[in-house]
Amino acid sequence: MTEDSAESATRQSWPNIKPLPEQRAPLSIERTFTEEEYDLFRHGLIPEVMEDKWFIFLEDDVLYFQKTSFNRLLSAYASP
């Protein structure tokens, strides 16, 4: 997805999303992001070509990542 694309990523933007796995391992990372960086998260990323390996969307202050070939979600909590 290009930065000037108007469509924001949502859960419905990518087919075949599987739920988070039952077995999970917490990974604690603390990082502060600027408002501009958070806006990029809010916009997300919808893969457009095969080289785009990640689908990313923000939902209820949880940032979800899905590697397109893996077809499973990973999540991280984010807050503005």
C-alpha cells in the first residue's frame, strides 16, 4: 500500500484471516511513537503485490499483523 492510498486497512480488508491462536507467548516491548507514526498504524497496510509480506490493521487500540504467507494474526497493544 502506498502512503497516499485513501483506503485504511480493516479486518475485512484481507481474506482468510484466522483468529489468534489459543497458545500465545507474551512479548513485552515498550516504545513511544509520535502522532505521525501512530497515524501510519491507524491507516494500516494492505498488501498490493506478492512482495508485500504483511497485512497490518489497528482495531480498538490493538495493532494486528498478519504475514500474508502465514495466515495467522499476531497482535500488539497500541494507544495514542
